[in-house]
Amino acid sequence: MAGQRVQRVAAPLRTQVLEALRQDILAAEFEAGERLVEARLCERYEVSRTVVREVLRQLESEGLVTTVPNRGPVVTELTSRDAEALYEVREALEGLAGALFAERATAERREQMGKVVRRYARSHRKAGLAERLEMKDEFYDALISGAANPIIDSTLRGIHARVQMLRGLSMRAAGRGPESAKELTAIYEAAAVRRDAAAAREACEVHVRNAAATALRELEARSLEHSAG
């Protein structure tokens, strides 16, 4: 496993390591269920155990890491049923968020969504996984903030944290990038341009259903591959 030296730049060291390990997990540098051994992480990122422990606690709160009795921290392993349950709730809440965005979003939030959708459509083919995930995070920040509902905000952000690993699986799948760009554009046009709440709800639900189908297919393929191995 190749090391990833963390650069000593302006951002706090903990933040740099957190981002590096998060992206390594999402990029499948660490397998689901794999133990995250502190000593190896210290060597990989060239940081202290204190930093590694802080980062692991943060990733556990995000759902990417699970502490298992007698094993310690491991990369969270989601079952197909776990994934289905998450996507069911996500579909319902994102549909509602899209409808509320159409009704409530300020001009600033609509402009924010438009900028990230256009950037994603323009650059997703060349962008790496980390950059695409960052753009999707920006899109959802605009969508959730524009819905102006604090319960949706806290609940949906929590679901997104838990679904990050599945999102990484989905976005790495062949052909998913162009499909996702079309779906985000449809959400933007319905919610921010036409301000059509019903169409925005449907566009959000379609996007989540398609992402779910792709992620579940990739999850099943990975499970079969591991079984064969």
C-alpha cells in the first residue's frame, strides 16, 4: 500500500490527515472491514498517534469507520440491506428538499447551485474521484441550505455522511458520471430556474434512485469478487 505523505501547509495537520484518510477509504485504498492499525496509519501519513486517533474518531462519527470489540477501528462494512435503508430515507428527504428549495431558495442559493452544476457538467469527465465528491458536496450544500428547513438540514447531512462510501462506489461506476451530470442539471432547472416544486421533487428522487441502483450493483459485484477470492 503506497504511502501518502501529508504536506505541511496552512491547513491544520489533523484536517489534512482527515481528508487524506477519508479519500483513501472512499477510493477503496482500504477494503471494507479492513482493520485500521494506528502504527501503520502513523507511518503512512507520517504523523503521531494522537493525530491518527483524532482522525479515526471523526471518521467514526461520519460512519466511515466502525470500532469493533477486540479488533479496534475498521473500515465500515455496509450490507445491501443497510444501503437500501439509507437510500430509501435519502430519496424521501431529498425529494422534499428539492420541493422546498424551489419554493424557498434565495437568489444566492440558486446561483450557488447553478455554478456547481455547470462546473460538474463541464469537468466531471476529467476530474478525479475526490474532486467529483467535492463538487457533489457543494451541490448538496446548496440544495439543503436552500430548502431552509433545520430538521431536513441536520438529518440529511447525517445521511450523506453515512452514504459517502456508497457514493464513492456509485461515482466510480462506468457511465455514471454523465448520467449524474444530466440528473443534477434536471434538478437545477426544475428547482432553481422554473421554481417547479413537483418537478424538483421528482428530479431529486430520480437522481437518488439511479444512484442507489448503481451503488447496490457495485456493492453486490464487490461482494461476489471477495467471495470468489
